Amino acid sequence: MSIWIVFAVLTALAALAVLVPLMRARRRAASAALHDVEVYKAQLGEVERDLERGLVTPEAAEAARTEIARRLLAANREAERGASGTVSASGSGPLRAVQLVAIVGVPALALGAYLATGSPDLPDQPLQARLEAPATGRSLEELVARVEHQLSRNPSDGRGWAVLAPVYMRMGRAEDAAAAYASAIRLLGSSPERETDMGEALVIANKGIVSAEARAAFERAVKLDSEAVKPRFFLALALTQENRKDEAIDAWQALLAEAKGDEPWAEAVRGQLAGLGVETRVASAPPGPTREDVEAAAGLSDAERAQMIRGMVDQLDTRLAEEGGSPEEWLRLMQALSVLGDTQRLDAAVKRARLALKDDPEGLARIDAAARDLGAGS
């Protein structure tokens, strides 16, 4: 039993080492808050400079200013609370009580719980035995450790590296994933998918910046498959990051020309073009009345045409009111109402679209641009 007493004492000492610095936490928090205030002020200036250079849209800049201002106010309040000494360095009575409970009570409870429900007499399980045990019921970390152990013994197992690389990505270990993809490429050969995945891992590990190594991987992928979208997307992003505006615009527009309209990456491409000052149109949109649909009804009688058009518009309008929709759907409704000449409903649709897309700066920008073209929502 003496060993358990030693464990309890060690646990208490560990808790003490953690809790004692808490008495000075408020002072440190105030200092950190003052630093944050300066950082947020600098960020506000950076947003203004980006707006002047045309790197962001006015709507995106306004959204960024709002978020930075909110954080600035919070940091300023934190700094003021720390400066006013609301919590002293020595701690308050309740804080002392909490510390005492944490130092004495928590280790005692942990020890009692382990003795009641644990297995102190269970013999040690060597790492080698655990790695060679069946994989059923094992955690992801244990399975990864098992594969890593096998690869350490057989580093020429290309398929093992190919299997491990995407698992590293899911675990947030981008650098390890890039190294694993590199090993798979070296052992199994290059392919568009492997080169692209390695480049993407390098970009993530580099905080979103397309490095020279990542660019080379994407270029190899495009050389193997000139129609592959993903590597071309990252190559266009590299041009944007290098401020090669004209080349970046050409690359983004070439990608967008291949979009059918509903691909997840198409909206990201439009956002990049908007950041470069290029307005784009949606290649296609979800089902609903198009301008061509409305004009195609010209051969019908007035009553038939009005009934058909309004039925289509009402159907889309009702769905948007009940379920919401994408910027493309709101734009489709606005265009149809404009063709109908229903200015009152058009103005109302613009207001509803702005409310529905209030958290989507790029979508709002497209709605505002369309409203100006249609002379609505002023």
C-alpha cells in the first residue's frame, strides 16, 4: 500500500505545480490582452490597406472590420479588468478553497476510484505484444502506431506509406502526411492523385501558402493529367499569392469555364476572381425559372403566359421562403421578377436575399451587384 501513498503524494505535487501559477494568471491575462489590442489594431489597418489595393471586396472588408472590432473590444475589456485589479495576484478566498480541493481532494478521489475499479495487479503489456495484437477494437492512434512500427521494420513498403498518408491528414499531421506521400511516390511511382495529395499536405503544413515544393508536385500532377482540377486550382492559388494578377485571372477563368455550376470548387474560384476584381456569372443554377424560360412563353396567350411564368416564380419563391437557398437561386428569382416587371416583389426579394445571406459576404456582394443592374432594392 505504501506505493499508492507515494503515487498520491506525487499526484498532489503535480496538481500543486499546476495550480500555484493560477494565482498570477489574471496578471498574465491582462498583459496578453494588451498585446491582443495592439494586434487587432494592426489588423484593422491591414484590412484598410487590402481594401485600397483591391485585394478584398468592400463587403468582405466590412465583415472583417466587424469581426476584428468585436475581438478588439473584448480584448480591451479584458485588459481593463486586469489593470483594475479585480482579481489579485494572491487569489481570493474561493480560489484558495478551489486550489485546496484540487490539491487534496482530486488525488484522493482518483486513488480511491482506481483502487475500486482499476486493475493494479494486471501485469505489464510490452509494446511489442500490443502492436502485434489483433486490430479489432483498437483506437486510431494504436493502429497508426502499429503501421508505423511495421514500416520502421520494412520502410520499402510503398503501399503501407500510401495507406498511412491520408490517415495522417485526418489526424492533422500534415507534415507527416507529406513525407508519407513522398515515400509512396518514391516506391510506387508518381501519379496525379499522389502528387496532388502530397502538394496539398505541403500547403496545409505551410499554413495555406503554396511553397516551391508544393508547386512542383502540382505541376507534375498536371503534366500527368492536364484536365485534373485540384492541382490546377492550387497552381492558380500560387499565382494569386505571388501577385501575378493577370496570370492568376487567366488560370481561374480557365478553371471556371469547365465548371457546370454546382461543383463545390466553382464557388471558391468565383471568390478568388472577386478578390482580384473580376465579376463572374453563374454557369448554371438549380432548377427554377430562367430568363429564357420566361421569354420562351411569348408564343402563348397572355393568360397562359402569365399563369405559367407566375407559377414557376411562385414555386421558387415559396421554396426560398421556407428552406432558404444559395445566392444562385436568389439571383434566379430576382431575374425572373425583373422580366415580369413586378418591381414590388423584386424589391422584397432583394431584401429577403440580403437577410438570408447576411453571413455570406461573397453572396451578398453578388446580390448587391445584381440589384444595381436590375435597379432594385435601393
